[in-house]
Amino acid sequence: MREDLNLTGTHLGCEHGVCGACTVSVDGEPARSCLTFAATCEGARVVTIEGFDDDELMGELRAAFNREHALQCGFCTPGMLVTARDLALRLPEADERRVRVALAGNLAAAPATWASHRRSCLSSRIEGREGSRR
């Protein structure tokens, strides 16, 4: 993806599926690209972070990550955003504990980033609910 298609938003991290930096969406579900055989994706819809440019929910999450300063070095950001989008779609009423558990599969080096990611996920849903009431 990175070299042949120039989709550089998906990062290669641990190469063991632990860090989440390589998370992409495969048929609408988060998947670790470092553990996913290309042959198993034949016919599947694979979306990297670049493929969400026109996605309204991803736009809200990106804005929330920016607003909550969850963009430290940015290495973990694409995987966190793909995971956060999945969480927002599956569990739109998730509380902070559930958000923390869902994001635990994505590692971030900067300690302050974790709190910012949780606040981002929660605030994007609050913003979305308020926007839908207008």
C-alpha cells in the first residue's frame, strides 16, 4: 500500500499486530494490515486513512482530535482514527471506560495522547448529537 499505491498514512509499526499503527478498514471493520494477507482481501473493500477524506464521521473525529490536541507526533493517529470511527459506529453511546478499552489496542508513545484520544472520541459524539438536534 505504502510503496505501490503511495498510501503512506498507514504506518508500519511493530509488524506483530500489537501497536495498531497499521490499522485499516476491511469491509467496514478495523484490521491490522501487517497481519492481513493480501490474498484474503481479494474482492474486499480496503480503506486506508486516505480513503476517509469524504467521510462525515471521520471529519468529525479528525476535528475532535485536533481540538483535543490528540495529534502529538502523529504516528499512531491514522490507526487511532480508524479504530475510533469503528467504535463510534458500533457503540455511539459508549462511555469513557468503553472508549478506553476500545482504544487500548492502539499504542501511543506520548502519555498525554491517551487522554486526548479518549476526549476526542467522546467530544465528537457530543458535537454530532448537538449538530443533529439543530
